[in-house]
Amino acid sequence: MQLRYVFSELGQGLRRNLSMHLAVVLTLFVSLTLVGMGVLLNQQANKAADHWGNQLQITVWLCKADDSNAACTGEVTDAQRDAVIAVVEENPEVSGHHLESREEAFEKVKELVGAERFEGPNPAATAEDMPESIWIELEDPDEYKGITSAVTGLDGVSGIRDMRQTLKPIYGSINALQWGALATAGFLVIAALLLVGNTIRLAAFARRKEIGIMRLVGASTLYIALPFLLEALVTALVGVTLAAGALGGFMYFGIHERAGDALKFMPWIGMEEYGVAVLCVALLGPLLTILPTLVLTRKYLKV
């Protein structure tokens, strides 16, 4: 009987303040979608940085057996590799470095262009065709000439890749979109909190007689507040579902159908990153509705 009352009050509350609940759902939908977009763009920036490096990195390619560089007489030796690493470690412009093996480079290539091209009896390439490389992190993105001149011409060095100028506009666009989405989402989150507060206030005012009677018969605050909490949960679930659907549409039409096919030079986010974004949205949505409801019901349900 008590549960029947709670769900009855839930249905009446949703119908009574339908326009307010729709406003909360739409605001949550837009704000959570933008938060999810920010999370996806952040993961895209990290994925691109893992593959190409970032604005604080340069890459030193080491010689391989059939290297096209005439200066390479064969596969880089352990002594040559150690000598290059020693020069890198001693340079004051360097903040850190790591050695990327042939296997790691091969895995990146397979992820970028598809593993199916490297399977079967006649693969397009193998791990042995990939060069080793040293990824160097710089203390200052503008201070790089010292380290490039230091490693250029060393035995075992095939070439140096400085992608900073190429990647700068790409990272600039991603960062601008990411922060723009998060900033807009922040304003909409505030709007959602205000709407939740107004919805609770109006709902409590409409039920003031019932709340007074329940107080007189000894009903607990939690029991009285339960319909309000369920309303908040329902609006949060609807908002999260719509946001997850919008993010799924962005992943399919924006990333998979367009960017993934047109811009194959860069690795793109996939279902794993989408799952992380949806998880963030699923955690944030109920927090934006249930927490303010718990706080405000203590105020508005006092009779």
C-alpha cells in the first residue's frame, strides 16, 4: 500500500509539473551531451598524441636494415642506439624520452589503417619493416634546435620528425572545441540545477496539504521526499538516455562515417572511448538532480 502511494504520487507529480520536467530533461540532455562531447574530444586529443606526439615532442627515427637514407649502412646497433640515447639524456632541452620498438610501431600502423591488411600470406608489412624510434619530450616547445642538431648525423639515426607545426592547428581545434563544449555545459548545468530547485518548490507547494497531513500522522521525511527523489531520478534517466543517444549519433555519423573515412592519417576514438563518455554522463546526470533534491526537500517539505 505504501509503495502504491509512492508511485501514485510519482505519476501525479510528473503530470502536474510536466512542462517543468520537460524543461529539466531538455536542459539536462543538452548539458550532458556537451559534457560527453568534451570527454570524447579529450580522449581524441590523447589518442592523437599517443600516435603522433604532441607539441612538446619530436621523434628520432633509427636506421633499419633496408633504410632509404644513404647514411644508414644497416640496422642500428646496440652501441649506436645507446649513444643516441646518451646524447638525448644529456641535453638540457629534453624533459624525458622513451624508446618505441618495432612491434609498438607496427601495432600503431595496424590500428591506423586496419589489421586486415597485415594478415595472410602476403601482408603489406611486418614488424621487421618498422623502424625503432626515440620519442623526445621537450621542456619548452620553442626550445628544440639544440637537441635536433645534437642527434642529426649521429650513427644509427635515419631522420628526425618534428610534427609540432603540423599538429598545432589540429590540437588547437580539438582543444577549442573541447573547452567550448565544457564551458557551455557548465552554464547549462547551472540552469539545470535552478530548474530542479524550482520544480521541487512548485511540487512541494502543490502538495502542501498532503504533506501537512502526512506530518501529522508521523510520516518520516524520507517517506515524504521519496516521490520527489523518484521524479528527479526519472528526469535524470531520460536526460542521460537522450544524451547517450546523441553521443552515439555523433560517433557514428561524425566519426565513423565522415572523419574516420576521410582523415585516415589520424587514429580516431571508438566504442571504448564512447563507453567512457557515457559512463561520465550516466554518473553526472543523477548527481545533478538527486543531490539538489535531497538538499532542497529538507527545506521545502517542512510544514
